[in-house]
Amino acid sequence: MPRSNDALTTAARLWPLVLVAGLALVAGPALAHDVSEADRAAVQGIDGPAFIPFLYLGAKHMVTGYDHVLFLIGVVFYLFRLRDVVIYVSMFTIGHSLTLMGGVLLRTGANPYLIDAIIGLSVVYKAVENLGGFRRIGVLIDPRLAVLVFGLFHGMGLATKLQDLALSEEGLLVNLVGFNIGVEVGQVIVLAIVVSALNVWRKSASFTAGARYANVALVAAGLALTAYQIAGWMQE
């Protein structure tokens, strides 16, 4: 009987590691920010305002963007109060909204592989912070500022992908606003699931030890995403 209990305890500690590692494996082939051929064809066939289709595309892109999801998991992992969740997510929203809107409207962008590599590193950064890694070496960075800065890179990645779609100038602003709102809708959906799951897990005895495993898995996932994108950049 004790062996059975030990096995259950070990499984409870390891399931976050398995879950995050699974997300990382799926994220690689998915390219996280990539747009499906069906969505690409639908968007390129639009000439004029199309708020709802772009809202849907923005929500879908956030929900299926595994790098976004992994980063958000890291951000809210140790946030126990709703007020703190709202503050941190607002910083992320401000960051990615600025570069998403500004990047498309001003026609500025960057190499998508390098931007996505930085986004992968944002996952690593947040997980290392959660593990207390920076505090141990005496590096003190305002976590809210870090979330804002990485939000800028996440938005830049979104802007780069949108510009790759060669959007029509007709109705561009309306469509861009729709996409940005869609991203926020998708973000709320992701956060509702993640925060609810974390709240349930925190009540279990496995959380203290399992949390460390989960954040180590986030580090591994972020490094995998980064390496994947750098490899793509080098093969261009």
C-alpha cells in the first residue's frame, strides 16, 4: 500500500512536467505564430472591413499560439490574487497591442524566426524567475516591467505574421482592431482555463513540489522553441 501511495505522489508531481513538455512538442511543428493555409487564403480574399473574421482569427491565433500560452502560464503561476492577475495581464496586453497595431500600421517588422526565438526566451525567463534563479544571483528586475517588455516582442511577432498576409489597405484599421480584440478574447479564454486549473492544483498537497517540476518543464519548452526558431533562421 505505501508503494502505491508513493507512485500516486510521484505521478501528481510529474503531471505538470508531462503537460508542459507535451505542449512544447506540439508547439515546434506548429511554429506557434504560423497561420494555417485556410486562414491565409480567407484573409487574402478580403478587400474591405471585415471585423468579425479578423476577430475570430485573432482569438484563434492566441488560443493555438503555444508560445503565448506557455508565457501566460509562467506569468500567472504564482499570482494568487485576481488583482495581481489583472495587473500583470494588463501589462502584457499593453505591450503586445502597441507593437501589433504600430507594426502593421507603420509597416515595420523583423525577422519572424528571431522574434519567435525571443518569445521562446520569454518563456525561459519567466520560468527561471518563478524558480528564484535571478534572485539567487542578485539580479532584481521589476517583473511587471519584464512582462511589458516581452509583451512588446509578442506583439511584434503577431504584426510580422499579419504583414506576411499582404492585407488590403481597404478597411485595414477596422480589421486590425478586430484582430487585436480577438487576441484579447483568446487571451481571456486561455487565462480562464489556466487560472482555474492552477487554483484547483494549489489546494492539493502535490503543488509545492510539482510547481518546481512544472517550471523546469517551462524552461525546457522555452529553450526548445528558441532552438527551433534559431535553426529555422539559420536555414533561411
